[in-house]
Amino acid sequence: MIAYMYLFFAVIFGTASNLFAKSAEGFSKLTPSIFSIITIILCMYCLSQVMKSIPVGITYAIFAGLCIVATVLIGIIKFNQIPNIYSFVGLAMIVSGVIIVNLLDKN
């Protein structure tokens, strides 16, 4: 259960890092650049803790899928970047994949 807590924080830090990178405008702004670097380091630390008990492929599949969905949702809310219908279908497939990986994984 601790591994999933670390995974949750990895997704939070990974999503935050993506948003700070957007705000850093190509790392030309100092403060969001520093926050982006700090949050990605925290994200990688959390992922390394998860991989102690969950296989690397499963860890990364869950992390990447949830991070993508979270980043898109924040993009919609904060930056008013509305995806088209095909993007929503793709996101639904990502969420379905994450659910399948979690439900059918035998580890």
C-alpha cells in the first residue's frame, strides 16, 4: 500500500513539473524552472521507491497514464486548452489501460 502512496505523489510531482515547465517558457523564467527541476527530482525519488515493490513496467505504465490524464485536465482548467473528441477517446483508452493493468496484474 505504501508503494501506491508513493505512486500517487509521483503523479502529483510529475504533473506539477509539467505545469512548471510550461510556465518556465523554455526554461527562460528562473522561478518556474527551479520548481520544475525540484518537482521532477521529487517525482523520480517517489518512482524509485515504488519500483522497490512494483515491477518497473507496471509502475511506469500507471505513472505515465495518470500523469498524462492529470496534465490534460490541468491544461483544460488552467490554460483553457480543450482537446478534440479524438483526444478524449485516446485519454479514455489510457485510463482503461491503467485500470486493466491494475486489475489483471498478478504481482
